Amino acid sequence: MAKKAFITGITGQDGSYLSELLLEKGYEVYGLVRRVAFEDEMNRMGRLIHIKDKLHLIPGSLESFPSIYKAIADVSPDEVYHLAAQSYVSYSFEDEFSTLNSNINGTHYILSACKNLVPKVKFYFAASSEQFGQVKVVPQNEETPFHPRSPYGISKVAGFELTRNYREGYNMFACSGILFNHESPRRGLEFVTRKITSHVAKIKLGLADHLELGNLDAKRDWGHAKEYVQAMWLMLQQDTPDDYVVATGESHSVREFVKIACTHLGLDYRKVVKVNPKFYRPAEVNVLQGDASKAKKKLGIDFKVSFEALVKEMVDHDLELCKSRMR
């Protein structure tokens, strides 16, 4: 009998890659989707269109406990992957209330529903490197103290602690993956990496003349989302639940990212990039770099896509996307 997986955030970058992976492994894949998404499937579920007929999509909202409870009761999943969140860090400063409410309460709701309905379920929580924030140690691992510097980071620390509490307090198989930045052509346009690659493509085609960015010297540990979802699945295949850092172990600046993107299309980033102070965060996080030694040893993760290859893949995708819209 096929295993059943339930995914929140299934329409996002990670959710779409995870859905593909689980379908390949023979799972029945269920996903929670806002009802409004069914009214505009191409725009709101575009990442899933190619596999939509193979998925079981359930209308619901993370902000409603009855909605979550009913979905878990109806599906009775073997594995739950809680990926949904207001995940745009900069926006969390603009609307901290909805970020905290949605991210913290949503995590609590789904954990509570699982505890009461499917206590033997294997649960994955999408934690974040933004939990580390103002770091005093580089690189960061599972023992590094948290010092979040945004409402988003704070909400993820709360979700991490809720997950740990349900594991220790109720003996649930509950894991957190502390994933460092992971990108792909499916990344949302509001994120800085996709903002860079989409604008560089437009500049190359004469559709824009410059790109405005904030802190070019902020450094992040960037990997490929398609590879990182494999780590999520592996966490739930272990005999005992635990928390894991997932990262490449390398950090690169925003400046390096935009330089590679521009050079790939024959552009000089110094001539097209303008620094705009409005894109600086109220509280900056300067360096994030992960130490995934534990995950490599216990899960056997091995990432193949290099930083440069990731950037070029995203640029090529956005260039083709722009060209197709011009035809």
C-alpha cells in the first residue's frame, strides 16, 4: 500500500520539488492549498501544473485550526511536511503581525492536529538559517545558539521549539530541517536571487536599464532547492527523529551572485546595479554559512550543483522566460 504524504506550502518552490520526488517514490501526495488558488491555477499553482493531475489538492488555510484538523483527519497521512509560511524576510518587517500569526499558529495547529489524529505520523518542520541571525560563530551547526534578527526569524525559532516540544513532550516523530538558502528557477520573484536573475535577463534584452539592490556584501550559503528536498525526505526515513542543518558549507555575497549573473550574459554588474538604501533591512544579517556535517554523516546527503551553476541555471531560465513573453 502506498504511503501518504501531506504537504503544506505545496504550491511553492520547495513544495513542487518535494511533490515530484515523492511521486517518483510512489507516494500518494496530498497538499493544502488556499481556496483562492483554484480560481487562478496558472498563476497560483504554476509550479504544479505539470503534475497537478497526480496530486490530491485540498482547499484550506493554515490560519484555521478546523481547516487543518479536517484535512489531517481526511487524509490520515504517514508523513507530514510543513513547508508553508510567510517566508519573505523583508516583508516580515512590514507586516510582523501576520508573519508571526501565520507562521507560529499555523505550525502549532498542524502539530496539534497530528498529535490528536495521527500520533504515529512522521512530521517535518521547515526551519531556517534565519534563526541564527546575528551569529558569533561561523559556520553554524545544530549547536549554534539562535539570535534571530527579523520577525520571520523569530517565527521560525518558535516553530522549531514547538516541533522539539512535541517530540520531547508527546513522543512524536518530529524533525526540523534548518535549511540554509536554497534557490532555483522556481524561486519567487520577490526573493533577491530571483530578482537579480530576472532583472539581468530583462537588461540583456533591453527591457530594463538597471537593477536596484540593498546590501551587496551580505553573505549567504546558497544551494539548489531540488537537492535540498531530498534531505527533507531522508530525515523522515530515519529510525529516530532529530534536527539537521542542511547547507553547502560555502558562503557567497550578493555581489558575487549578481556578478556571475551579469557576466554570464556579457554584462558588467558595476554599470547596471544601483544600491538603494531602502532595500536594506532594519536589522541586517551579514553572514550565514552552514556546517552540515551531521546531515552528511547520518543522512548521506551529497550536493552536486555548484554556486556558479545554480546562478547560471536561474539566469538561463529567466532569459528564456522573457524571450517567450516577447514572442
